[in-house]
Amino acid sequence: MNGPEIHVEFAPELLVFVPRARTTGATRTPADGVSSLGHVVESLGVPLTEVGALVVDGREVPFSHLPAAGESVAVHPVAHPQRVPGAPLRFLLDVHLGTLARRLRLLGVDTAYEATDIGDPALAARSAAEKRVMLSRDRGLLRRRELWAGAFVYSTGPDEQLPYVLDRFRPELRPWTRCTACNGLLRAATKDEVADQLKSGTHRSYDVFAQCADCGRAYWRGAHHDQLEAIVERALSRVAQEN
């Protein structure tokens, strides 16, 4: 590299975004006197949604700080739990996180989900309009300035994704209160009210039902209930241990 440079050191959990720094945990990059430190960090690959603090030569600075030649920068991760001020905590998930969306809804967490790819601009606009935290593995999406708030989902596996979101945001859990299909609220329902959705065996075997107030889908303790109960119990236990 030619010209003035700054030294940038990354927390271990952020190195996934910066391949060139994985060996030493740090890199050197030009300081042009114009680009903010936030822009520099993003240009190195780290979405600002994942940055908790920027420390320059021992003092914390805002993302707007203009780095000067020779400065040493430490990039810290977001602290857990992360607080999102100004709105009830609710989420928006992109097309690749359908299983995570259903599990969050199972836990009663307000979770919007786009089952088709509507594009980054539309997702960012919805995040801003509805004040929802955008959860995604798309770094480009998380760099969009119009987002209300966002978070990178590090794992590709739902069994790891859910605990990560619970640890990072500590949402209030109200299991069995939301429709896993559409996110609507559930209400108690009689067998007669949902009879048109029941097969004969289900009609004979079950007497307790719930129904989504939005889409009308019926719920009961069917064959997969034990698996769902296990997900709920693990989540509640994890949250209880953290509090």
C-alpha cells in the first residue's frame, strides 16, 4: 500500500468478515482524510450492524470519526444483549431464514418473514417503515442505510441460529401465542369452529384447539408437538439461565 495508513484490529468474532486479517487479527488500510471510520470498517467487510464500539488509540470514537495516518483502531463487536431503542422489539427475516422465522413465532416473538425474494431495497424499506430488526446473512442488505436496525445471522443451521438471536436480543418469549405460518395472534377455538380443517382422525382424537385471528389456520397438539415442545423448553431454559 502507498500513502498514509491506519492499523485496524478486529475482535475475533468479526474476523469472519475480513479474510485478509484472519491470520493476525489485524490489517493496515489507507487513510484518505475524507472517509469516515465507519465507512473504512465497512469497506473492509464488516457490516456496522456488527460493530459495538470503535476505539482509536485508547479512546472510543463515533463512526463518523475521520481517521488520521498512524492511528490504531480496535473494532469491537456488539455487546450482548443488544438493546434496540425506540420501538417494541420485533424482527424481519429474509427469504433464507424461514425455519428461524417459524421458531421465533413459535416462541411468541413478533417476526415478519418474506417467503419470496423481494429484493434488498424493499426489505430495508419494510424494516424502516415497521421498525423491525432485519435478520439476514446478506452483508450487502445489512449495509443499507435505510434499515431500522439489523443483525447478521452467523450460522447456517437453525439449531444454532435461534440461540444466537435469543442471546443477542433477549426478546420476551410468549410460546404458543403466534401463528407460525403468518405471525398472527392465536385465540382459543372450539372444535366446531375449525372442523373444516380437521381430518376424521384428528376430529375424533383432539378437543383443544387454537386458531389464528389473521389467517384462520387451526392448531392442536398433533404428532409433531413433542418436537415443538422441546424447542420451546430449550429456549425458555436458555433465557432463564441468562437472566
